Amino acid sequence: MLEIKRATPEDAQVAFDIRLQAIRSQCIGAYTREQMMRWTQGKAEDGYSALMDKLFYVGSVEGQPVVTGMLDLDNNEVGALFVLPEFTGRGYGKAMLDHLEHVARGLQVETVVLDATLNAASFYRACGYVGDEEATYHSPSGLALACVPMTKRLNH
């Protein structure tokens, strides 16, 4: 069973590692190897750890962290939804997304947004998100990646 808890600063490296593994295994074909390597370079201390101050969550199965997700209230944005490769397809990403939406509803957020990676857009559509137009996501590290901006109106 998946247990979701609020991340602490001590979870930054684990969250960073889940992100790295997820990007490098699940984005093959959607992005070039060079883009994926640039996207995942660095260390948690290079800025990723600062995300732990937001509504950042880690989901664990039998004590092993397997999924992350974040709600950025500055933009009502869902982000950092990453699942360890060996745990994909088991509903953990959907469970984390449901958790983030529940938190957003509790905070009276009416609509959430996200920038879906090209490989994840169909997952988000299946979860009720709307958006088809490709755009360019500019990462804090300066990398430009194709994405699909999406929105979902939350029912209260």
C-alpha cells in the first residue's frame, strides 16, 4: 500500500534520484539522450532541495520511496510527479496526483495547471486534464523542452 507523506529537507536527495531515474527511463523517445542528460545533471543541492519547502510529497511502498509530487501554490501548479521505473503502471502516479488534487481542493484551489512531458500527456488526459498544444518549457537550468500545458478544473 502506498503511504504519502509531506517531504522534509532530508528527502531532497531521494526525490532528486527518483526524478533522475524516471526521466532517464520514461522519456526515451520523447526527448533526445542529450536533453535527458542535461535535464538530470547536477545534484539535489543545486536547487531541487529548495522545492521541499513547497507542498512536496513522497510516496513509499513498504518504506521504500517510489513516487514524488508537488503542488506549487504560487502558480496552482502540479509538478515533480515522478515514479521509479520499476514501480510504473501500478497506479502510484495516479494516487499521488489524486493526493495533490485533494490538497488543492482543501486549499480552495479551483483550477490546477501543469506542463506535461510529451510522454506523459496521455496519462494526464486520462486523469481529466485538458490541453493539446505543444509549448516550450524553460527549466531553471536553462534547458528548453517541448511540453503540453494542461489544466484541470477541480470539483469542490
